[in-house]
Amino acid sequence: MFELKKTEGAARRGIFHTPHGDIETPFFMNVATAAAIKGGISCVDLRELKTRVALCNTYHLHLRPNEDIVYKMGGLHKFMNWDKPILTDSGGFQVFSLSKLRKIKEEGVYFASHIDGRRLFIGPEESMRIQSRLGSTIAMAFDECVENPAPVEYVRNSVDRTTRWLKRCQDEMERLNSLDETINKRQLLFAINQGGTYDDIRIEHMKTISEMNLDGYAIGGLAVGEPTEVMYHILDTVLPYTPVDKPRYLMGVGTPSNIIEAVYRGVDMFDCVMPSRNARHATVFTWNGIMHATNEQYKTDPRPLDPECDCPACRNFSRAYIRHLFKAGEQLAGRLAVLHNLYFYNSLMDRICMELDRGTFTEFRNKYSPLLAQKTEDWGNG
């Protein structure tokens, strides 16, 4: 399943063997919320952007078009024309973040659709059934994502319930994978570590779920407003208790610098909407730092967004042209910026893998973790 090839300090280089192909780790998943990347990006584009894994959103696909329609179309891979691995989240985060009217009970969560307000219910079994119908490569266990900060007793009770929900997810996934009509009978299941910012709860929860022998382990409930230093502290605290022989996934993270720092601490998998969301607002990531494509200084700049980049946008268009598109309100502006940012993130993971192979990742981290977090404008136009 997961093959650890080498380490450099706590950083890990491996291969994750899945039913839809092998994935070199560490890797970044491109977020295709409703089976498409926002910004007009299709899976045809993703192949050119060096994407290794796509992430789709169970909650959104449950509401539209509904998992039964996707199932009738042969599952997500056929539906969206993608032959590489797909991870589906459990829907838990969206239930808690998008729905204002929700009630958490032992059986699951009752909530109102953010689209039309109709009353819905998702519990561990329902989440597994939806993800099974979608036919993804990796399904995520249904959990409660607790706000930071939250009272310690609430967090403790929530984590205990999440553990009970995990066992129900495990049992239901085993049942679903045994059915003849199941699209992907080798669907993998990841557990999610929760516990807010409480070290002892985080550690105890990771110890408990590690004994349940899941296919991978995620760290959830971070990058939701807490300081970056707190996130790194939680990683330093929890990762030593995470199984060595399973992939480790940091959910919803993050900036290029966040990713480098998390790899340094032993994380293998990442996802975040940041590259596509920021791109649609003219913020692009480069090997020289962060730039804002609408700045006046790019008005007559003939260079590509990033001279070191080989993405479709950088191969074909200038900063001046892309700035013009944003200023004119053209949809092409967002599409080109999203293409660039996704390519940059995927190239970053390729570079991290290469540095780990060479044994030079620490040197790379020392240079690029601070560099990629800076604004290019700090250094003028050069």
C-alpha cells in the first residue's frame, strides 16, 4: 500500500500504491470541488499540469448532481474523465462550515442544504455510501471538524464521538467493498485526527485510531484560523504517534511555505483551494515569491508570470497581457492564472521529491520556505 523509500530527518519520500495507480509522495491534490477546478479547468488541463491526484467534495456532489447520477455514469473517474487517483472528503467539514442550521447527534448530523434550505442528514454510514457510489480511490471518514478555539470538554466529547463514527465508517466500508454492484471494491479509507489545539487530546486520539489499521491518517481541524506556529506545533506533537507505514495527510494546507515546512515534519499529502482561489483574484505563486498580476509595474512587462515556469500560461502569454485581462474583467484572466498556480504547486511537489531523492531537501527548505512566502514586489520589478 505505502512504500517508504527514504527519509531525510523527519521528511519522507515514498510511493503510495492505489487501485488507480501509484503516487509518488509527497504530493499535492488539486481540488475539483464539484468534479471541476474552479476557473474553468477540466481534467484534460490537469494532465498537462502534472496533477497526480484530484480531490472532489462529497457534500457538494451529494447535493448536485447527486451520487446516484454519478454512479449511473460509471463513477467519478468516467464522469469527469480522469484516470488517476481521486480522493473524496467525507462531507463533514462542509456540513459544519456551510450549514448554519445543524444538529449533531450520535447517529450523525442533521442540517439544512446551503443551496435551497431543505433538511438533510449525513452520518458515518451515509457518508460511506455516498463515497462508494462516487467510486473514488480514497474515501475519508466522517468526522466533526471542531472550531478553534473550543472548550476542552466539548473537544474531548467530539473526538470520542469521531472515534465511534470511525468504527462505523470502517464497518460500512468493509460491507460496501464486498458488494457486487460496487464500482471500486478496493476503495481505501483514511481516518482523521482531531483535537483542536489540545496536545493531549490530539496525541490520545492518534494513538487510538492508529490501532484501528486504516489505509491512511489525516490531521484535520488545522488551517482554520489558528497561527501558523500553532499548526506547526501540533504537527510536531502528533506526527511521532502517526503510523510510519501509512500515508500522512494534512488537510486544507496550504501556502507553498506551509507545504515545505509540513514535509520537513513528516507529512506526505496535501490539498488546498488556495492556488485556484488566489489565482482568480490575480495572486500568483512564483519561484521568486508571491506576485499580484494586476500591479501597475506589469503594465508593459513582456515577461511571463514566472520566467522559471513552463506552464501553458507562461509559455504563451506576458504579464502585461494577463494584467490587461484582469483589468478588462475577462474570464480568461482567471483561467490562465489558475493554470499557472496549479502547475506551480505540482512542480513544487516534483522539486521536493527530487530534493529528497538527492538528500538535499533541508538545504532546499532553508532557502525556499522563506523565499516563497515573500512578495516579489518587495524586490522591485526584477
